[in-house]
Amino acid sequence: MQTPTPIHSSQVTNIVLPEPSLLLNKKGWIIFISVFIVLTTLVPALNMLIDSSSVLHINDFYVALIGKIMCYAICALAMDLIWGYTGILSLGHGLFFALGGYAMGMYLMRQIGLDGNYKSALPDFMVFLDWKTLPWHWLLSDSFFATLLIILFVPAFVAFVFGFFAFRSRIKGVYFSIITQALTFATMLLFFRNETGFGGNNGFTDFKRILNIPLATQSTRMVLFVMTALTLLGFYLLSKFIVQSKFGRLLQAIRDSESRVMFCGYSPVPYKLAIWTFSAMMCAVAGALYVPQVGIINPSEMSPANSIEIAIWAAVGGRGTLIGPILGAFIVNGAKSWLTMTAPEFWLYFLGALFISVTLFLPNGVVGLLKKIFESKKSKEGSQ
């Protein structure tokens, strides 16, 4: 038997591992910082420091509109994580948005105090319905810290329980989409009932303060605007980190071929459950930021149409890109705001035509179209 020849260190080929990808490249950081400055500095300055008669002034209506759309953009970003990167189409994310909004709304209703129409410590709708005490699920609603925990963990718990049974049962595709829509619709019907203690079909409104600070002031609204912008940008960076990590690569592998992932020894359930729960928390935070800026929350936020719109924002902007769904939310809701003022009867026709057009002619959305244009320009310049 021959003795194996020893291998010297000089004979071993050095293996060069690929460097970890950067969160954003140089151009990406320039764009990110520019957007950060515009949303956190320029817009507040043009709203609060520039005279209303000036062309450069941004009035309160557009500040509120941009703030509302940024909340929608967070939902679109959450949808992209589960649909664009994991292949799970949810038609029920409006539920988590509304749960976060209702949690914040309960706190804001308690902040009204004795300033309500009935001069009672109970919310006006409870006095009207002849309630004598607060329901058990309102007991922590007077604490802002407890409200923040509820905003994060109640929707996450609902998503976790639902996702655990759905993913363990290997429910996927159109069946999962239908079940999420049914869950949202059933919860909406529950919240419409007066005896549940959520204000029935009127929901919560007439908010006056947050942290004992008046909501109606320009400075408070601008603080909420900046907080929404920071939250959106923070979630974008966090989502970018997630999709570039090993966890994110596994999500994309599950999207492309779940059976192969299982064959490689990975169980898809924990990964799908984790991103599903995180996505629900993102929507809940968006709902909590939405309510004090808009001034109302009611069960209509859980309507199936609202959840379908979230998917449309992601599809229009471009799934699997992160920036695409954010752009989609601004494009669709900007058009909605303009059309509902100029031609409200055509808005739904426009939305349907937009979704069909994107599905047929722009499968990769607006971002995919822009990439094609830039690539064609580069190829032309290279050929010259």
C-alpha cells in the first residue's frame, strides 16, 4: 500500500471568497441621503418658513398627502418582502395596517379626556351606547408605551398564529391569497359590530392630542411627517439588509423553487413565517403613523379592496426591487388624489386599466421599464 504524498502549503490554491455586497453603492447612498434631506429638512422648511403666498411654499394639504402616501409606501415595501422576494401573495395586509391604526386610535381616543361631546372619561361612542366602564381590551390604552407594544406585538401575534397553521399545512398560491382575504373580511365584519368596543362603522375620530400635545398644530403635524419619513427610510434600509443576507437569499430560493429548498435540507416554514410576521409588523407601524395624520380610523380600512390596492402598488412599481413598490405607492396614490378631485367617476376605471396594462406590458413594473431604457442607452453608447 502506497503512502499518500503529503501536500505542501505552497501547492494549495488560495480560495478567494466573494466580498459581502454593500447595503447601497455610492450612487445609491447619494440618492438615499438626498431623499432624506428633502423629506426631513426641505419639505418642513418650505412648509413652515416660506410665506404661503410664495411659489415655493408647500401647503398643509400636500404635506398631509405626502405623509399619508409614505404610510402606504411602508405597506407596499412590506408587500414586496413577502410577494416580490418570497412569492407569497397576501390579499389581507390591510388587516395588519388597520390593527396598528386601531391601537393608535384607542390611545388617541383616551387622550381626548373630558373634552368630548359628553364630557366623560369614556369615549363618546361608549357614552352614546350607554357603556358604564371600559372593555378589558381598552385597559392599557391610556399608556403610550403600552400602545407602542400593542402596535408591534398584537398584529405580529395574529400574523404568527395564522401563518404558522397556513405554512405548516403548505397552503400556498391562490388558496393562501383567498384565505388572507377572507380573514380580513371577517375581521372587518367583526369591527363593524358596536358590541366589540371599536366604534362600529364610525370607528374613531375627533382626535385632539398625542402625548398631551395638540394634534392640530402645524409643528405637531410636521413632527409626524418627519417621523413617517424616517420610518420609511429606516424600513427600506432594513429590508435591503434582509434581502442581501443569507436569510434573504433563502427567501428568494423559496420563491423560485420551494421544493428544491426542501430537497437541500432547509425547512421553508420558519423562513416564511419570520418574513410574514415582520411584514405584518411593518404594516401595523404604517397604520399607527397614518391615523394621527389623517384623523380617522374605521373598519373600511380592512376592506378587501384596500388590501388588493397594496398588491397593485407593488406590481406597478416592480416586485422584487424594494424601491419599485415605494414608487408604485406614490404613482398610484398621487394619481388617485388628482383624479378624485378632477374626475372622481373615472378613478376605478383608471386603476383597473393601470393594473391590466402593467400585468400585460410591464411585468417588471416601472422600475423594470426604467432599467430597460438605461440598458438600451448604454448599449447604444457602447456600440458607438
